[in-house]
Amino acid sequence: MSALDLDDDSSIHRLEGSQEKQQGGLIVMKKGPAPGTDQHQFKIPTGRPKSSNFGLDELAKKKRREKYEKERSERKRTWEAEYDSDRPKYDKSRRSSSRSRSGTSSSSRNGSSSSSGSRYRSNATPLPTPSYMYNDWMKNQRRMKATPQVHSESRLFNPDTLSPESKREYEEEQKRLDRQWYSLDEGQEGEGVYENTNDEYIKKKEKELEIKKQKKMSAQQKQIGRDNEMWEVNRMLRSGMVQQVSLEEDFDESAEARVHIQVHNILPPFLDGRIVFTKQPEPVIPVKDPSSDMAIVSRKGSMLVRRCREQAERKKGQKKHWELAGTKLGDIMGIKKEEERDTGPETAEGEADFKAGQRFADHMSKKTDAVSEFALKKSMKQQRQYLPIFAVREELLNIVRDNNIVIIVGETGSGKTTQLTQYLHEDGYTSRGMVGCTQPRRVAAMSVSKRVSEEMDCELGKLVGYSIRFEDCTSDKTLIKYMTDGILLRESLRDSDLDNYSAIIMDEAHERSLNTDVLFGLLRDVVARRNDLKLIVTSATMDATKFSTFFGNVPVFTIPGRTFPVETFYSKNSVEDYVEATVKQALQVHLGGAPGDILVFMPGQEDIEVTCEVIAERLGQLDDAPQLAILPIYSQLPSDLQAKIFQKAPGNVRKCVVATNIAETSLTVDGIQIVLDAGYCKLKVYNPKIGMDALQIFPISQANANQRSGRAGRTGPGLCYRMYTSRQYKEDLLTTSVPEIQRTNLANVVLLLKSLGVQDLLQFHFMDPPPEDNILNSMYQLWVLGALDNTGQLTALGRTMVEFPLDPALSKMLIVSEQMGCSNEVLIIVSMLSVPAIFFRPKGREDEADAAREKFAVPESDHLTLLHVYQQWSKTQYSTTWCTQHFIHAKAMRKVREVRAQLKEIIEQQKMKLISSGTEWDIVRKCICSAYFHHAARLKGIGEYVNCRTGMPCHLHPTSALYGMGFTPDYVVYHELIMTSKEYMQCVTAVDGHWLAELGPMFYSVKESNETRVDRKRNEMKRVDTMEEEMVRAQEKLKARKEEEEANQTPNARKKIVTPGLKRAGTPYIKPKGKIGL
């Protein structure tokens, strides 16, 4: 282009004025004439256009209008699906200034609202549930497909507001949904979050994620692409194509200021380097052979129970054509459909009243009626004298007078529980204090105290009383007190020497509950400090050598003989369905005419309910069958129904009591002469999946089997039918049950002992001590959570954590939530975590269940998803129908509500406040991080993480709310790793890297650009030196305190007890004069 051509126009960048004959460059047509010059102007036509004689124009206009309306309605109906499929889920269409990532808690809701948000809800209205609006790591974008807000005036979805076409589609969709789902069976193995997930579903979700993945580019390729883009932009500016280029902020992951975390390994000085970092020890499974038939049956459960559960749900879910409620005719007639709601007892504040079914005193005022021939013919005094313990009464009292600790062994029915307390009372021990008797169960403490009060002819709660959780039936005049072992343990917290008691009887010590084992170690020291305290340990098994050795080779007193003989029958073949076999045997015994009432042992509540229903159903199908009063008893049964088993049946009909293992010991039901033993029970085993102890079904031990058969010989000759073979009794059953201290969470045991003032846990007297490494690991975990300080002493946080019956991490999360201002939300989350599973996926309806679950998904956190579910459920007045429609276990949700009420009462007792964070969901996530920062993982690939401390690979499970988001957070925390086909994280929450450094300084710190490696090492050593100095000062204080205590006890220690013949070290030898013995 020549210079003359460039001067033709000042706008060089437009290339105007170029000659047509010139070649090359950018060819642009010349602009029109400038304003003011003559040019053609289009005129607006005037007058009405001529219409068609045949009306074709009107017909075309009508057709265009119909086509437009049809396309508009379809576009309106499917806009969301098209919108999601046509664009990436996390595009860069919305731009906002990047927020500061200082690590402080800030709301993720403060971003500007998008135009699509008004379609779902008003942004001016506070959101009642977690949503997924704006977060740093979510690129300030709104997640689509949120669950609609449930307004107060419309609790549930109202189909009447739809158009006729949409309403017809809705009704067809509802017909497709039946209610064939299975209610949650508490305690069954394999009920975790991921066990019931179909493998095909996992493969499908993983395949979808693979499709979303883009081909990875190296840093060199990315830089080449950026250079090419800059070159092209530069050439366009130089050539005059564009005048200006507005550079938008890039919120891509590569341009984001990522937080780099450094990992430390600082050990507290009180461990003295003895910590062994091993894999989390698996809980001890109380099974002799996991591959045995009984072990397999315990894992599978009963087929009859499963079938009855399925039939009940089908009946509940079937369409009832005869009901007018919910139909158009019913709407015309004004018949409204009633929603199924939780009808459990409630307090005045609207909370679930979990204490309503645990008050026994109101139902125990009536005197127990005699049932058996023995009780009818003998007076109360004669019945006491008939017991085997009466024959050795004086001998037993002499041994108690001569020894501070005595082990008493007596078979079931010998009278240990009811007579020992009365013998001590008659011998004058109650003049110096109360006689206490511990029981492993609440029902046993209540029933035994009732029996003793009748034998002593006094009112229950006066001279004889009982104290259990949630109920204290004692007074100032009480001299004989029955209580659970947990109550005595709580009293030892307030009074370490138990000065109110002159004698303590630990009954049923062979059960080896957690509280009993801890009391063994505590009472051993108490008796050493108090010479006037008598400790009597009773057991129904002959293995008393261990008890005697533990307490220092104390004497063992055996009560001989059994009240009445019991004949035992075994099954000929191995039983596959213990409920079906027990029901058949019960009907056979009842119709056979054998005298006496029947006692049936079943593992849990659902087995008991099904057994009672099937026995009543099959008995009703028979003609002229004798009547049978079927009475269930289990711990969750209301107290008025539990009291019925001790009362005489109306019309003198036979009673059939179906009970759990609470009827094995210390529970005498008059008239029981036939026992049916299913061979299974529920034991509390620590379940790391949910972070707390859970009840699971296991085969019983031989000692339990002998206890159950002994129930038949209390008031007359008895019969015992065992639903297993004699070979299984000898080979498949353990000799004794595994102590609870070996199968429970050891961190809770350590926390409890520290709260009781135990300084050195390794020197504590355990009858069956846990491995030393496990104790040290538990102490290390408690130090990490802040329950123990650098010297191993209990902190204020740890002292409060003892009061909560939860895993220490959950307890800390609940306590810290008050300081962060989100205790109301965290209380719900902890309660939701107390049940194994909330959602269910029935066969044949997996896609529907997944779609319903995704409605509640909060991409930030699985914890917030659980919170979302509960908040939506509470807005429907705890509707069972709502749970069924959304594939949620109604039974599990009722359990959650009850647990929440119990935890709320403990919070109020600790003077803590319930504070709601509103819509500040980042505060809730930070609170979760404060309890699980030791389970933190960093991003490695899409959907793949590695543990920050161990480097173990972790994967997001396809059922997680964070799975397949398109953008994964850099750091997450989780509850536990579940080992299935991969290492899957359970219950994941996205966190900020600064939170990890702030809440877990012993593990993490933020890598600063100006900090050298030498500086980091120097700061770490400085912190270790500070901890060492603190430990030395604490040891000096402890040593001075011990010396002061020893100095105060010196005058008492100089008092010596004269023991003839005892040689002591340093005693001078005196040669006798003369001959001895002559």
C-alpha cells in the first residue's frame, strides 16, 4: 500500500481507501456515504396491506402462533435439561472479583444472585436449608437442580397447582412409584453406607466421570497455547482488526492462588517416643469361627423376619382403591388425606420424649401376683428359706466378716441377688452406710428391687430403692440400693472413696461389661484405702479363679446345688432360620400340654416383634387352640408393657415371654418352666464406619447358654430347647463372652479413666488389659483432638467430652460448635451420623432412588447433605409418607430424632447454648474440620485424593455429594476409609487449606514463599523444646504433690496390725528360751 493510499483516510486501521487493483492484505468494502449526502432511504409502507381473498394470510398467522406456543411450552418444560447438557457445568460465564482466602470463616452466600435463582426462590428470603450458592473453590457459581424450598403454607408438593397436562404426567409418575423398601434393621452387619451399593451403579458413575475428563496437557503445551493466543491478539491489534482487548479475570485452577500445606510429625512428650503408628486396629469380633454355620446365619439374619418386613411394606405401599382421600371424588366431598407422622411421645417444646418409656416406678406399685404352684403354697419367708443360699447363710456371713473382698459363685436361682443384701442388712452393715448392689441392666435393677421390697414388706423407694438412668427411686431412708454399674461409676466421680456405702455387691460380674471392668480396678484401690468397706463379687460361672487372682487371691465361696432340675434338648440338624425354628417349637410345646410358662430368647427388637406376630397368627389359624398370652420385653419397650411380664396373665392362661438377653440374669419371672433358646444375641461392638459402638448379632457363648437354660429351673422342674446342635454348642460357641473392654472404642475408655483421676493408664489394674500400643495410640488421638494436654492431663475440653456418649471426634465437634456459633446445625449432623444409613436403593428402582438422593446433595459436603435431609423432614412435621417418597428410612429418621433429644439434654446439662448459624454454611464446614483435620486428604487427580499425612490413596465414592462435580476441592476431610474395591472415603467435606493449618497446627502449616527450610526446622524445634519444658514442670509438680500426700499419710501408716507368725523384713530374730511345746 502506498503512502498516498494511507493518506486517503485517517482511519488506517480500517484499511479504507485501498485501491481495488491492489492485492494482499485485508480487503474491506468501502463504507457508504457520509451523513448529509444523498442516499436512498427506505420508506415505511402506509395503509393496510392487501389481504388474501382466500384467507391464507390469517391461516398462516394462526399456524405460526400455534407453533410458537408449542415450542415455548416445550422449551419452558425442558429448559433445565437443555441448559445443563448444552454448556459445561462450571463455565466462566459469570465473573466476579476473587475473594480473599485468608482462612477466616466467611459466608459462601455473599455473591451476587444469578438471574436463574429467582426461578427457585427469592434471594431476599433466608434459606432454611444448605444450598450451593457461592464458594471460592466452586468458582462463585450456583449449582442447578436444587431442592425447592418447602414453605410453611405448603409443607408438601401440591399437584393441584399444576396444569391438567402436567398433573396427568405427575399422577402417572406416582403410579409408577410403589413403596417396596425395607426399613432399617438396626445392628445388622453390612449396613454401612457403601455395602448395599450396586457394582453396576459404581461402574456407571465412574464411566460418566471418565467421559468428563479432558485430555491432560503438560505445562509446556499450556504455555505454547498461551503464547500463540497472545501472538494472535497482538497481530489483530497491529493490523487494525480491533481497537482494544478487554482481558477478563481467569478463574481457572491454574491461575488460582493455591494453598500449599506442609506436614509435620510432632509427638507429645508424655508418650516418650513410645507411639507406634499402625493401622487402626480392627475391633475384636466375638465369634469363635467366622466361617461356622451359626456365624453365617448371624450375618444373614432371619429369612422369616425379612419376609414379614417385605410383606408389611408392600401392604403399606399398595394403592388403596377403597379410600376416597386423595382422589378427585374425595376432594369434591371434602375428605382430606392424612399424612403419616411420627406419633412418638413429645415434650412440651416439641422434642421427642425419650424418657417416657423408661419410668418404671409408676407401674411397679402393684404387688406381684404368685403364678407357680410353689409360690402359691409357700409364704414369702418359706420361699426365702427354700433357696440354696439360706443353707449356708452363717458360713457366708463369717467369711464376709473376716475378709474385705469375697468372690461368691452360685448357679442361677441360688438367691445371690435378692438374699445377699438382706443378709448384710440383718447383720448390721446398714448401720454404717448403705448396701449397694450393681446390675448390668436397668430392668434387672428395677425388678430385683421390687422383689426385695416385697420380701421385706416395705414400700419401694423407702427402705429399698433403685437408681437407673433417667430415674432415681430412692430416698434419705434408703439402706439397700440397687443400681446399674454406670450409676456407681458416676458416683465415684463425685466421691472417689464411696463413703456412703458400707458394702458393695457387684452382681453378675461374669458378663464383664465395660463399666464393670473399670469398677474392678477402681474398687480394688478403694478397698485398699478403706478397711471398713466390704466388696462382694458374685458370678454365675465356675471360672472364679481369674476374679480371685485379680483381687489378690481372695477366698472363693461356692453356693452348692440348684433349685430345680432342667432337662436340655438340642436340635437334630443345623438351623438356617432361627426365628422360624423357634416359632415352630413354641407352638409344639404349647399344644403339647407341658405345664408352665414359656420364655423365648431372641437377639433384638425386630426378631421379637416378628416372633410374637407369627405365633399369634398361626395360633389363630388353629381350631380350638388353647389361649396364649404373648408378651415381648426389650430395652426400648415402654415401661408399662415391660411391667406386664411380672403380672399374672388374665384368665390364668399360659404366658409366652419373648425377650432379649436382658432376661438371662437377675430377672425372675414367676412360673417360667420352659425356655426356648435361639442361640443368638446382640453385642455392642465398635464400628469404625459410623465412629461409635453399634449393636450387631453374634452367636452366644456357652456361659450364656447355661444362663438361659437356668431360667427354667427357678420355680419348678424345667425344660430347655436349644435351636442348635450339641456339636455347635461344643465347637462353634465361645466358652465365655468377650469382655466389652476388648470390643469397644478404647479412646472412650481412656477418656473415662482420665476423668476418674487415673494418672498412669499403663499401670491401671485391668482384669484383661488391652494392648499397650492401643492405649498409647488412643492417648495420642485424644491429644490431637485437644482432650489431653502436652503432659497427658485431661483438659477442660476433655472433661466435657466425657459427658457425651459419642466418639471423641464427634464430641469435640459438638462442643466446639458452640464457640463457632453453629451448635444447632452440628447437633443435627451428629445425630444423623448415629445411624448407619439414611437412604436406601430398592431393587428395580435404583435410578429413581438416585434421582431422589441427588435432590438433597450439597456439593460442598456430605455432612451438609444430611443436615439438608433432616431440615426438610422437620418441615413436613416428621412425615413418614415424605420419607417413603424420597427413599429415606423412616425408622432411621425416628432414631435420629430420639438421639438428638438425648444429646440436647446433655448439652443443656453442661450449660451449653444452641446457636444457629443461619445460612453461614462455611462455619459448619470449619467446625467439621476442627474434629476431623487428622483425616485430611489433598487432591491428586479428578476424584482421587491422597491422605496428607500417610500418602494413602483415597477416592470419592459415587454416592458422595462431591463426586462428579466437575471441579474438586483441593483439600477434604473424611470420617473413615472403607476398603471395598477401592479405598473409599466415607462422609466427605471440602475444607480450606488455611483451616487445616489453623485447627491442626501439630500436623500442618501453610508454606510461605519467604520462609526457608532452616527457618521451618528452627520453629519446629522451638515448639518441641517448649513442650519438653512444660512436661518437666508438670512432673516436678506431680512429684511434689505425691511427697505431700505421703507426708500426710505417715501417721496412719505407722499403725501396724498384729499378725502372729508373720515374718517381716528387718525383724530381729529372738532365740526362744527353753523348749517349745513342752
